[in-house]
Amino acid sequence: MKIKIFEGITRNVFILGLVSLFTDLSSQMVFPLIPLFMVTVLGSGVYAVGIVEGAAETTASFLKVVSGYWSDKIGRRKPFVLFGYSLSAITKPLFAFANIWSFVLYIRVLERIGKGIRSAPRDAIVAESSDASVRGKAYGFHRAMDGVGSVLGASIAFLLLPILGYRNIFMFAFLPGILAVFVILFIKEKKITSEEHKINEMSIKHSFKELSPNLKLFIIVSEIFALGHFGYAFLLVRAVDIGLADNMAILLYIIFYVVYTICAIPFGILSDQIGRKPILRAGYVIFGITSFGLVFATNIYSISLLFVSYGIFYAMIDGAQRAFVVDLAPKHLKATALGTFHTAIGLVALPGGYIAGSLWDKISPETTFIYGFTLSVISLILFTFVKEK
């Protein structure tokens, strides 16, 4: 059976894919360099890097549920998407003017506010612009375009850093960011029907109550999993820890994103065909295997294989989670449900990262990965109680 990759991918989904491609091209020219910039140029400690990244994600998390609720309440998505991406685009060049790490913190938080405002309404547009039968494929396509931008951005940063230096790259990142904002203007919003717009008379508290217990259980399971999901930063540190050079670690980072980009659409299509749960369950298993493997990684061959498996895992859950939330959400509360999901995941980013880092510093790197493995097993067990719609 021949699979048509673009069949079912609507105009809005394609445009949002381009928006994410250009935005991540801009972001990945900046974000992988920020920790190095802080330590080598500004002379800050590693603790400051942790504070900047943790505070940024936590700030964004608080806004995701609020923007999702207000998007549902007023029946509009595009203004939130446009403002959120615009804020992110105009803040990235400001990193070039930083002379102290606290200024980096301020700009990083401001940039993440943009992400917090846009994420849930944008994901709601993807859902509303796609037939339910290809919803997983639509999210997979969007995440794949995001991945293409990440690969290009990280590759450009890797190649241009020796030539342009940190500050010039930060300035250059403005161009693809503002191009993404321009593309948003071509999105055509779906008209919200009176049935879908009945949230207009609801309070945010009442909206939460309308989310089903099954959806809430899935969000709790996802939150527990996210608490142990240490992220690619720890894979990079592990690569350096076993003796790889910094530039080789960045190349492995690019390989991870290449694998993620290649796999995102196929796994999205597969989730449409066999259901979200099998894909998410397999993703949890692969993350557990990756975590366990990192305990024993000692050379470039083993760590490379684990970067590949991490890319496969991430492609499995990144789009399928969003599609599953929409599957379980009331029709008129898509953005509220997505915002609640994003907020729940984001709120554990700071404590999860702190726990993983503390285990690394105070006990051993291996303990960090055992911690991730343990929470993936717990999440897998709890996930069996979540029902597909």
C-alpha cells in the first residue's frame, strides 16, 4: 500500500509547518550556543545556565493554559499565534547585547513568554484544520517541519560560529524568525460554531471541570513521565563526559534531530492507523531502554546509537501526545486541553532538571539515567489505565 505523505495535509497545517521550520531555524542558531556563550564569554557559572533554562520553561508553562483558555473563550487562534511568534522573533537578537548572565535570563524568559502564548492556540489550529482520521499525521508533519528547522539551525550555528562569533549569529537569527511571522499572515482561521464556542460563558475553573477524568489521568501520567525525561542536554553532557569533543557532541545533537525529523511523520500516520496508545507505549519503552543504555555508554559507537534511539523515542511521543489530548478533549475545549497538557509538562521541567542534575553532581551520572528509567517504568504502568476514546 502506497502512503501519500501530503494527503490530508491542509493549507493551514502546511503554513504552520513552515512557521515552525523558520522559527526553529532561528531558535537552534541561538539556544545551543547560549550555555557556551554564558560560560565562555560572560564568565558565568554552570548553575546560572540551569537557572536560565529552568526559569524560561517554567514561565512559558504558566501561560500555555491561560492562552489556550482565552483562545477558546474568544473563538480566535491567529492573534495568539501571531503575537507569540513575533515576541520570540524580536527578542533573539537582544542576546547579542548581553554582558551579564542576568540579562540573558531576562531575554530568555521574554522569548519563552512568546512560546507560552502561541503553543496551545497553534496546536488547536492544527487539530481544527485536519480530519480526525489524519490528526496524528498532521501533528507528525508539523513536528517534522519543526525538526527540519532545528537541523538547519544547529548546522548553521556549528558552521558559522568560528567565522561570525556568538553575537553576530544572534543578530543573524532575527531574519528567519521574522520570516516565520510573515508566513503566519496567510493562515485562514476556521469559523467557530456556536456549539464549539459555548466556553464563552464559562470560567476557566468550570472549563477544567469539563475535561474528562480519562484526559486528566493521561495528563498526570505525562507529567510523571516528563519529571524523569531528562532531555537531550544530558545526552550532550554524557557524550562529553565519556571523552567526546564539544564539536562531536554538537554533531550527535544534529543526528538526533535528523532521526526525529525522518520519523515524525511515519509515526504520526501509524498512530492514526493503530491508535495513539501503542505508539506512546512504545515511546515510553524506548526512552526506558535509552536511559538504561546511557548507564553503560563508554564510547562514540554506543553513545551514537543512543542518540538515534532518543530521536526515535521523541518522534513517537511528540506529535502523538498532542493528537491524543485532542482525541480526549471536548470539542469546544481543544486549546484549553492542550494548554493544560503543555502547562503540566512544563511545570515539572524545572524540578525534573534540578533532580537529574543534582543526582549527577552529588552521586553519579549513572544515577541520573537510572532515575529516568525508573520513572519511565512507572509511567508505563500507569498508562495502562488510560483509555482511548
